[in-house]
Amino acid sequence: MGNINHYYLGCPIWANKDWCGALFTAKAKPKDYLRQYAQVFNTVEGSNTFYALPSGEQILRWRSDTPAHFRFSFKFPQTITHVFKLRHVQEELIRFFTVMQPLQERIGIYFLQLPPIFNFKSLPVLKKFLPLLPAGYTYAAEVRHPDFYTNPQAQDQLNQLLQEHGINRAVFHTSTLHSLTATDVHTIEAQRKKPKMPDVLVATAQNPFVRFVGNALPQKNAEPLTLIAQTVAQWLQEGKTPYLFMHTPGDEFAPQTCRYFHQLLTPLAHQKGLNIGSLAAFAGENEQIKPQQMNLF
């Protein structure tokens, strides 16, 4: 049984039938997915809250299916970020945090994904919004407008605002995805949907938040993931606790990409005197090994 230490690592989702026979047992049912996922990884993105609030029954099931050390990183509802654009959202915030309250002990990061139109001129709106956030939680904010990557003044003011409020700047590393020659439907779709964003690895608070999307085959991401791992090792040495999420086109190989990243990070962390632990074996892979072992006797 493995256990990841000092940082959080996971996938963008926890329910993917393509993982049956690999991360999940071959005959796993949807009701088994989260429990089997949480036996390996210690966090997951929760994009489902972006589209709709979960029921109280769902919340309690998510809590019971995960161990005490597991952390969800739920996205703010699109009503707050994309419909009302952070304005006049007090009631929406109360509704969101009230619904999620029974899962409070399992919340790692609340993830504020701002719309592409949110630019340098929008910063005053964010400045008014951040004080409305309840204390006692950890937050990350992602910006997608070019202003915050090409305009040094915009970038500095954003980073300073986030630092003042203890908010982590979320990083979405998409350059590897957009450098691929797309020949399969999953890569074509991922390039269509994922934004083109310059590579920026920055920590504005204690929990740097990095999302990576690249080649479906883990080893083909060796160069960018090694660079990310070097930065993460430095953050670990500084006493920070990063959150890392590995996407792939179609996400079929997201679990394997997580495992590959952990393998890259392990010796770099060890050089800095840190033992980041190991990942547990994938349940579906264990199933494939056991019959072969039994045949030896």
C-alpha cells in the first residue's frame, strides 16, 4: 500500500470507464470508481461543481468513499465566475459553501477558474470579490487572458493581489498539448477545448496549483514534466505543499501520467532530503499479475 507525502497528486476526474482493468479492477462499477481511485491518489479535481451543485446524498457518498487524508479540489460554479462574473454573488457563494459544508474536512482547494474575457481591467472586480470568500479554506485562481502573460504590469498586480489574500495562482500547462501533431480524435478535441497558455510556474501562496496536459503516452512528456518536477522539488524544499493534476487527451492515460510524474519527482525530492512516498499499485494491474503468480506454484 503506497502513500504520497508532502504534496497532492491526482487526475482531473475520478470516474472514467477506460480505467477499468488498469487503475480500477476490470469489473469495477461506477459506484466503485471513487473508492478505488482514492486508494492510489490523494486528490482529484472536481469540475462537476462548475456545472451543477451536488446533492446532499452525493456529498455524503463522496465523503464515505474517501480516506481522511484525501482532498477534493472543487471548481467554483460557473454561475459565480462566468454568469455573474464575480459581481453580486453573495447569495451564490452562500449557497455553494452551504451545500459543500458536509465535505469540509475533505476540501483541499477551491478552484476559481476565471473566464477568458477576464483581463487586466477586470482586476478591480477580483479585488472586491476575494474578501467575500469564507476564511478557513484554501483557494486557487486561474486566469486565461493574454494580459496576465504578456503584460508585466498586469502579471505583477495579479500576483501581488493573490499574495495579499493568500490565494494560489493556478497554472495550466498546455504548451505541450498544443505542440503535438494531432492525428487522433482525443488530441484534436483537447487542442480545440484547452486554451493556449504560456508556461508560467509561479507560487503566490503555500499551495502551488499546477495542471498539466500533454501527450497521452507518459514518457513522451519527459522534458516538460521534468522541468515541472524540478520546480515542485524547490517548492517542497521551501515548505510549500503543491497540488498537481495530470490531464491527457481523453484522460485514458492520466493515471499513468501521474505515476510517471511521481517517478520523476522522487529522486529530485530525495536530493533535497524529502521522502515523498510511493503510489499504491493500480488495482486492475494487480488483477493481471495475481493469476500469473498463482500459476508458478
